[in-house]
Amino acid sequence: MTKTPISRKTLREQVAEILRKKILNGDIQSGERIVEADLARELQMSRGPVREALRQIEEEGLVVYEPHKGCVVKTMTYDEMQEAYLIRSTLEILAVRMCSGKLSKELDTKMEQNLVEIGKAADARDLYQVIELDEQFHSYVVMASHSEKLYKVWKSLESGNTAAYYTMRSESLMPYEYIQQNHQKILDAFRAKSVEEICEKIRRHYMIVPETLFQELQKKRQSEAS
């Protein structure tokens, strides 16, 4: 394994970033154990920052500590994903109502530019970049409310979105071909200046993912039972 030396500045954050990329890129698989000592040797550092980084991504929902096994990569359950996206969509719908469905010219332009980039990332199957651009697009929706408090609450749920995307990839459910199109529908609704239409597009945008996951899990259970 190639060693990856990194600087000593904000070690916990740097290690957490490395781990996220390894997990999202599939270098570390769902259910695979992450050994603290091995990772510390790979990164040429003490185990302290590695331990802190593992705790951080545990809070983000990407790993879990299991008895007699240690730290392993996990995927979200249907209920976890449904809850995360229900809360997230509710906050974005609140933002839409607070701004009466109106986007500034600046935010409209930023969302349009984002759609171009997210399309490129989806075509390249670059999950890490897709997640960053997805977060950016939806941040513009919340920014339209001009509410710092709402933005802070929404931002605190960012880790759940990362975990949800990882689960979709792990279950071979990543809708790369529809990602740009699904976000375009939200921008189009803003441009149509219909608050209810925007809210419905956002609600549907978030609910289709857990619904698809639920259907696929049901199929797997039926297949295993037969």
C-alpha cells in the first residue's frame, strides 16, 4: 500500500477527509473493518488523530463501532435515510416559503453553473464531487431565505446526505443519469415562480431515494427467502 504522508495542520480533519474519499470511492467496502493502527502507519502519524477522525465520521454515519469487531463501514437503513431526508426537505421547503419562492439573479446564475458542473461529475461517475455539488446546489435554496439560523441548522445535516449517497452507491442505486435532470426541475420551478411547485419538486426529489431503496431491499429479502 502506498504511504500517504500529510501535514500536521488540522490532522483530524485531514484524516477524516481521506477516510471519506476512501469510503465513497469504494476503496473501503461496506462492512469492512478499519484498523486504527494500520491507518496510522499508512498515514505516518500517531493513532490519536486517526482515532479522532474515526469518531468524527462515526458521527457522520459512515462507520459504526461493533462489539468484538471494532470500527466498520456502514450503510444507512431505509428508516435512517427516510428520516434524514424528511428533515432536510422540510428545512428547504421552509426556506422556499420564507423567500416566497424568489431567487436573486446571483443565486439563479450560481445554480445554473452548478448544474453544468454536477452533470460533468455525474458523467465521470465522480461520487465525491457529485456530493459536494449536490450540497452546494441545495445550499443556494436555503440561502434564498436570508436566514443564518436556518442555514446553520440545515448545514448540520450535511453528513446524513453523504451517508445516504454512499448507501445508494453500495446498493448500486446511484442515479447518475438523472442527477442533473432532478436538480434542473427544482431550478425550473423557481423560475416558474410557483411556491407550491417548488416545494413539491423538493419533496419529491428527496423522497424518491428512500422509496427506491425500500423497494430494492424488499426485492432482496424476497429473493433470499425463495
